[in-house]
Amino acid sequence: MQIGKIPESVLKRSVFKKLTVKRPEVLVHPGVGEDCGILSTNENEAVVLSTDPITGTVKEIGNLAFHITANDIASSGAELVGMLLTIILPPDSSEQDLRQIMDPISQRAAENNVEIIGGHTEVSAAVNQPLVSVVGVGKIQKDQIIKTGGLQPGDDLVLTKWAGIEGTSIIAYEKESELMERFSSEFVQRAKDFSNLLSVVPDGRIAMEVGVHAMHDVTEGGVYGALWEMAAASGVGLQVDLKKIPIHQETIEICEVFDLNPYMLISSGCMLIGTSQGTRLVEELKKAGIHSAVIGYATNDNDRVITSGDEKRFLEPPKVDELYKALQ
């Protein structure tokens, strides 16, 4: 199999079909596009759980590890309470390497009142670069739970920030010397600084205040992947205008260098939101300094369509993220 997410068909056939136990305490079970599992704890409250590794890069790995997990919890509408970390280092690692991973995690945790409640750290010959895997633990009132699969026909589709910002930043860090041969240092630095935009926790909080039916943080597979996953999880169709998807010029130009589709590039920092109040949500996000746009709407059929002027294409299940093409 190729590097990256397991294809949806394989995931359904070789993973989901093996999950035969369904306990009544579990409110949200594994499914395509669902970022979190949710467990009932009492009559009113539930615990929200997510897990994610960082495997595509070693640059900014601590920062990425925190934000990706926090974003998963935020996409369910929950408050992040704590994290468990697994850090596996290759044999040639130093204590300084460990500190460089932990420092940004510690800083982000302090900023967000999140406790690191446990984990595991080791050096192993099984890895050739640092590997960080995070379990996020959140809490939410049961009547406020939001799922990826909650999108309803007629809902507006709102995308926050800009497509491909995470992937652009990773490529700018990993391929800096190559990019400096083509672009100015200011251009490359702007692309690297997209790593400061990776949190969707404020996006999710504002969306919950306005009212939403579905939320999904945009990770591997990019915007196209997130659109497919939300539609598939919800059993609806989509009509999306490509020209309305926000994107930075730095992302476009860096993707052209490596022949990548920016709309299929890993995009933590973007949140895809299904809501009946798209215009109002965009206005409220703008008040908080968060860029967003209504990019389309959900339909009551199974057609998932992207239009660009007179051109039309149908979405397909997510494939290997474009990031890996650039880094291989």
C-alpha cells in the first residue's frame, strides 16, 4: 500500500468489518470521517476521545501534535481536558531532541488549560525518525455533540482559513533550500509561518455559538478529502464552487513547483462546517479575526460535485495526500 491514509475501501473491508462489538455506552462509533469516539459517562455528560500520530514531518512536530488532536476534539464541539503522549525516538536521538518536541506541546497545553495526563516515551530501533502519537480527552454535554455525519440537505458549507496551509508550511520547512532557489526569503518565511494558523479551536467554539449540524477538521486528503468524508458520513450530496474555496498564493505557487493539487493537500487549521446559517457564521468568524467563506451546500442526492465556471468534476474518495509526493 502507498504511504498515507489507508484507502476507504480497505478501511471498510479490513478494519471496520472487524469491529463487531457495539457497547451501549459508546455514543459515536468508528466511521468514515468521524474524528472522535464518544463515550457516555452519566445522564448528561460524555467523554470525547481522539487519537492521531504525526508521521509526515519532523519539523514543528510538537506543535503539530498538539493542534491536530485539539482540532479533532473541537470538531465534536467538546472542551479538550487532557492529552496522553507517546513519543518514540530513533537510537541516535539526544535529550535536546526530546525537549524540542516537548517544549511546544507544553506551551500550547498551558495556553489552552490542557493537562498532559500520561503517556509513554522510549528510544527504539523500530523508527528512523521521531514519532509522536497523541490521545485527546475532552468532555461535552450530550445534547451538544456534533458529528462529521450530521450534515443535512440544504446546509451551507463553510470553510475556515485557507486550503492547504498545513501542507504548505511543512513543505516550506522540509524543502526550504530548494524553494529559496525559486522564491524570495520573505515568500518562504510567509509559507513557513502558516504553522501559526493550525488551531481550529476558536473556529469550532464560534460555530457552536451560531449553531451547526456537522464539523470536520481538514487533515490528510485536504479540502476535497474532507468534503468527501463529511458527505459520505452524512449520506448526502454536495455542490461546491472551487472559486469560493479560500487559498493563499504561496500555496498555489509552492504546489506548482511540486506538481501538487492544493485542494488535496493536508490542511490542519481549516475547519469544514455544515450549518443552516452560513452567512451569519462567516460574519461572526470575521469579528473574531478568522477568515472563512461559504463554498457550497449539501444536497439530498449522492452527487458530490465541484464546479469551476462551466467545468464540473465529481469528488472521489480521498487518495494519498499530496504532501507525500513533495517529500518523497
